[in-house]
Amino acid sequence: MSGTAAKYESVLKKYRKRSRFADLFRRIIKNKGALVGLILLGIVICMFIGSFFISWDAITAVNARNRFAPPSWEYPMGTDSLGRNLFLRLIYGTRYSLAIGFGAVVIGLTLGLLLGCLAGYYGGMYEHIIMRVCDVIASVPGILSAMVIMMALGQSVQNLIFAMGIMSTTGYARISRASMLRVKSEEFIEAAHAIGIPNFRIIFTQVLPNGMAPLIITVTTSLGTTIMGASGLSFIGFGVQQPAPEWGGLLAAGRQYLRTSPWITVFPGIAIMIIVLGFSMLGDGLRDALDPKLKGRR
């Protein structure tokens, strides 16, 4: 009898109903690509936490005697043309990269959600005007538009975040509109209309929660591309300026010494690759985990 009870308990524990978040996390962990992405992002987060233990003076202190020192135990990533510790500067630069990535995504997602929901839910003239404006903005290369915004507002971290956020608005608007069009025809939305729930409340309590999966995937993948785009702007001189150790700026500072001191460029490039790859692999894992067609196979 005790053996039967133990078997019953094990089966019950195995098939016990999980919360939606717990089930999503379990499917992500089982995805090898997503797990690798989480590990890579965990490394970046550890670097970000470590940056708060590094002072500004430590990353800007000039040491002419140690110019172009190769990687060693004292300087794990070598030094740059001014003798500054590249390891400390790289770790400190995670502040800029993550702030730009998350800040731009918040701005783009907020504006894109408002425009996409308005266009998809109400349709008609609202949809026509909003989507044509998005088409005009999307027809201009994003890097060129960001350069124009930076030239108009000035070169600073805040303006770079704003520029990258504006450039990502059209993508979020299109995706949120598509999700809105798909969900608003469901029966539970018609039932909400029938009992007199206001449109604003229906959008944010009924439609959006049931159409968030594509947006979550897009946010995850666009974090990496946004960071890479911001690094590109800094590389060509339109982003964060020296002596701030933004990763794109570190690449730009070492390009003229690529043959003689390649470590100045190689290590920031690897850091950018890690964070972009991490967000990309995590986004692919989220796509598989949130796909209803794959839920029964896992």
C-alpha cells in the first residue's frame, strides 16, 4: 500500500499544474540554445555588477609608461594608447551598452505599442495615417536617421538612447498592430464589448496580454541589435564620446593600432559579439517556448 501511495505521489508531483512562468522557464531551460544565451547574458550581468566597484578615475587614469602593454597577469586585456587598463574599461562599458539597449527598447516599445494598438484596434483613418508614417520612417536607413538625430540634439548617452528608441518604434508598431488584428476578432473580445467594457480597458486588459508573445520575442532579439547599432554609431563618431569606455568607442580607439596592438580592438569586439549572440539565442529559445504548436512536443 505504501508503494502504491509513493507511486501516486510521484505521478502527482510530475503532472502537477505549473504556473505559466514556471512552465515557460522549464521549456527555456530544456532548449540548449536558450540555455547558452542565458549563460552568455549571465556573464554580461556579472560584468555589469562588477562595474559598480570600479571608479571613474581607475578607467581614465593615464599611464604613459604602460602604453600598448600586451595582455598579462597585471593587465588581463592589455592597455591602450594612453596606458589605460582595458580590462577595467571594458567592464565599466557594460553600463553604457546595457543602458542604451534597455533604454532604447523601452522608448521604442512604448511608442510602438501605442501606435500599433491605435492602428490595429480602431483601424480606418487611424490605421492608414499611422502605418504610412511608419512606412516613411522605415524607408530611411536607421543608421542615417540616428546620425541626423544625434547631430541635431548633440552627442550624449541620453540622446543616443532616444535616437535608437525612435528608430525601433516602427518595428514594434507593426508587430503590435498585427497582434491586435489577430486577437481583437476573438470571441472573448466580443463578449467584453457586449458587457460594456470600455475600449481602452479592453485593449490593455484583454487584447495585449493575449498578443504579447511576438512582442516579447522581438524585444529580446532587438536588445542585441540595438546595442550593436549604438556601438556602430560610436565607432563612426556619432555616439558616446571618449573618455567614456563605450564598447563601440573602444573599437574605434584601437582601429589604427590593429596591426601592432590588436587586443585593443579584439576584446571589445568579443564583448559585443557575446551580448548580441546571447540576446539572439535567448530570443530564439523564447520563440520556441511561446509557440503553441511546440508545447505538446516538450
